[in-house]
Amino acid sequence: MTTTSPHRTNLARGYPIALISAAILSTTAILIRYLTHTYQIPALVLAFWRDLTVAVTLLIALGLIRPAWLRISRVHLGYLIIYGLMLAIFNSLWTLSVSLNGAAVSTVLAYCSAAFTALLGWWFLKEQLNWAKLLAVVVSLGGCVLVAGALDPAVWKLHLFGLVTGVLSGLGWAIYSLLGRSAAQRGLNPWTTLFYTFGVAAFFLLFFNLISGGHIPGAATRPSDFLWLGNAWQGWGILFLLGAGPTLTGFGLYNVALTYLPSSVVNLIATSEPAFTAVIAYFVLGERLSLIQIIGSLLILGGVVFLRIYEGWQAGQAHSEPIPL
């Protein structure tokens, strides 16, 4: 009698979870775009409320359903604080990149995280780095460039500070992914990790907003800016939906996927997010997909599918002998 190898089981579970995470996270761009365009809410103020909503929602949900998941060993506390700080820095760099470079370029620069994660995962976590993974990274990054419309030379007319900020946002996302994989290896529950990291990130984002003094683009200039939406109850409702819905579920499933797959693979699958966003924008906002964007979307998904097929074949080769029970 034979049984499925743990590696093949992890592949079968991890890939669908990571793809669902990317699809759900892609809806956040639509909600954020609506909030920033309709209410002109400062980006870092929005990021603070988004992270705080995730933390409070998880506190209530886990307190009612799984209170044991709210308890952690003191040995992990310092690690989770660093993890949450990195999430806050990534959120700050991302919003600053958008304000300096625009959405298209900032998206492309952020998803250079796939290459960062592959290299850093190989360096720090001893994850495998082979030709198939490198090829998938290159193909998916090329697809991101096409989907974001970054072939237009006018889009790339930015200064050095904007370019550096965008690249650092990609590095921040890569480090977040590596920390998530490390948390899984430490045996931390992904939803416990999510609660603590978003709670810590909300605290640091509050701090970033309060000390900015108007010098950080998108940050609060005075404490009253935290109530920017005032009595716009529809805006508050959408902001709550953004945090308690796609942000919580998307990042939560991303953390779950990191328990099954290397951080480099999960981050690579996440590059499908711009393709999902383009499709959703077509149906929800009536934005038409150009031929270039369609080709880019197919390249991104093709890179992910290729890596999945290759790793499945590799797992089959490694476990071709029956495993006796």
C-alpha cells in the first residue's frame, strides 16, 4: 500500500491557498482606490485604520472561537514585534512609492520582491534556488511590467528617491514573506501571527503618522486627520470592509500558504495579484484590458503554472518508490 508524500501534499494544498490569497488581495486595490479618490484620505492614515481593523477583528473572532490562539510564548514576543515593525515599514514604503511614482511603476517595483525573496530565501532559509524558479520569477516579473503598463516611457519619469523607495518596498515585502515562513517554521499559528503583526503594525503606523509633522507624503499632519472621514458613514463602512474582509482573509491565507510552501514560491504566486486586479477592474470599474495587459496576465499565470508543474514532476521523481505503511 502507498501513501502520498508530504512534499506533494504540501504542493497540492499550498498552491491553491496562495492563488486564492492573491485573488482576494487583488480586491484591496479597488477599495483603496475608491477611498483615496472619493474621500482623499491620507494613505498612511488609511493604512493605520486598515491594520487596526484587522487586529481588532481577529481579537474578537479568536477570542470567541479560539481563545488559545491569542496566547503566545514570551520567547516569540520580540520576534513578532520585529515582524510587525517590518509590516508597518512595508506599508509606509508602499504608500510613499505610490505617491512618488504612481500606481503602475510602484506596482512593478514592489513585485521585484519575487526576485528578492528567491535570493534571500536561498541565503537565509536555505530554500532551493534552481533554474525553474529563476525562470518563473523572470517570466512573472515581465508579466507584471506589462499588466502595470510600465512599457510607456512616460510612466518611468521619476527621480532617484522615488526609484529607491519603490525598490525598498519590494525588499520590504520580501522580508515580510521570509519572516512569515520563519514564523511557520517556529510553529506559530498563522492566524496568531497575523493578529500580533497587524496589531504591532497599527501601533507603529500610529507613531509614524504622529511624528511625521507633514514631512511624510500621505501621513497625518495633525491628530484630527485620523478622523478624516468624519460623518461619511459609507466611507467608514468601506474602510472596515477593506480591513475585516480582503486584507484579513488575503494576508491570513498568505500566512497559511507559507506553512506549506517556501517563501519564494508563495511570493512568486503573489505576483498574479496585478493580473487579478486588472480583471476585477474590468468587471467592476469598466476598465478595459489591453492586449498587452492580457499577454502580461498570461505570462504571470504561466510562470506560476510552469513552476507548479515542474515541482510536481520533481516531487514525483523524488518519491517514485512506494512508501510502505
